[in-house]
Amino acid sequence: MSEAIALNADFLKDELPGHDYSLIYLDIPYNTGRNFGQYEDSFDEDSYKKLLSSLFETIITHSNNTTIAIQCDWHSTHLVRLFGDGALGRRNYKNEIIWNYNSGGASKTGLSKKHDTIHVWQLGKATYNEIREPYPNKYGGKVADKLHPDGRVIQDVWNDIPTMSTTSKERSGYPTQKPTRLLDRIIKLYTNENDWILDFVCGSGTTAVSAIQNNRNVVIADKNPNAIEIARERIDNAQKP
Ligand SMILES: C[S@@+](CC[C@H](N)C(=O)[O-])C[C@H]1O[C@@H](n2cnc3c(N)ncnc32)[C@H](O)[C@@H]1O
């Protein structure tokens, strides 16, 4: 059975356990200016930059042959890229993944903002596993026979994974919970079975649930004790045979 360690820890102050992490995935505070109840997501520019700077220092401490995937949105994507390239090296930047989720609500004053960005850097001999998906219908019939039986290789814009619905069975009540399917894809792309994964801003522990379901080992941490309580319950359920 895969190992899952869940810690109530603040990465700005506390040390995190060392492993050979294949993937560090962080769905960071985006600086939306909102108070989500479970955590405050509002920083002035200086304190947000300090947060990012410490975040990348922590990442470097734990990276070797590692993929670093940082999820954010339009509020912070420019700073994440800037700080990330500075800390990890522009040449190690691999992809800007766009997760286009289809949620309701349309803006009347401009284009609706319906995507997150996942910035990916790879250090050393980091893993990349190709993932294929069925061809869209227009490639049906005879043409499809000549194409790869498993479909086409996925690209960097993902629009087939919906955001967490209000009625989803996975919903834990944590305000910024991400769908397990999103983490499944990231984990399969950048790790192999029995690898170690780190997420030190884990919220409700989606990374751990996906890691367990995909036979990976995981260390998760969050400074919010409620988040860790929710995450531990989700881990227990995921580990049930
Ligand atoms: C966007 S949420 C993560 C949501 C998560 N991906 C999920 O699926 O539930 C960001 C998390 O970062 C945590 N956080 C913010 N600052 C932190 C710090 N200094 N140390 C640890 N966790 C922190 C917050 O408590 C919050 O749970």
C-alpha cells in the first residue's frame, strides 16, 4: 500500500520531510483578494512576493530529479513565472498548462475568466509519461485506422476536466478543492508507481487522494489544521480496500 503522510505545517516556518520527490505539485494561494473562511487569500504585493520567494526556496531544498508544477490563475501567473524562472532556471521551464474549466456565470463587462494556469519546470532527470486520449469524432472512419490506436497525445490546453460541481461526491467542503481527475492527469504525466510526491499547500488533500489511487507515495502539509483534518479523512477513505 502506498504511504501518505499528512502534516499540519507552515512551509514558511516548519521543516518538511525529505524524500526523493519526483513531483512537487502546489495549488498555491492565488491572491484573489478573498477570504475563503478556511484561509485568507489576500496579500499586498510585497508580502505575496515574499511568499513566492520562500515557496521556491522550499521547492529547491526538496528538488533533485523533480517536476515542479504550480497552479495559479490570472491574479498571480505573471509573478509565479517570474519567480519560478529566477529560482529554477528559465531553461528548465517545460510547459504552461491551461486548465479550462466549464463553470457557470458569465461576465457582462468582459470575457469570463475560466482557466487556471499550471506552470511546469523540470530539474535533472525528471519523468515525463506521454498520455493519449481518443481522437475527436472528426477523425472517425478510415482515417482513424491509420492513426495511433490509443488516440492522440494530449497537449497543453485541457478542457475535458470540469471544475468541482456543487453536487460532486468528492466535494469535501473545502472552498478551493480541485477535482481528483486533474491531479490524476498531473501525477500520471510526471511520476511512476511508488514514486514520492510533495504538496505543502495541500488544502483538502486532493493530491494525496490521487496519489493513493495511483499507487504513489505522498507527503502533504497545510498550515490550516482544519484542512489537515479533512485531508486525513479523505486519505483514510481512499486507503479503504
Ligand atoms: C488553493 S488552496 C489548496 C487547495 C487544494 N489543492 C485542494 O484540492 O483542496 C491553498 C492552501 O494553501 C494553504 N497555505 C497558505 N499559506 C500556507 C503556508 N504558509 N503553509 C502551508 N499552507 C499554506 C492554505 O491554508 C490553503 O489550504
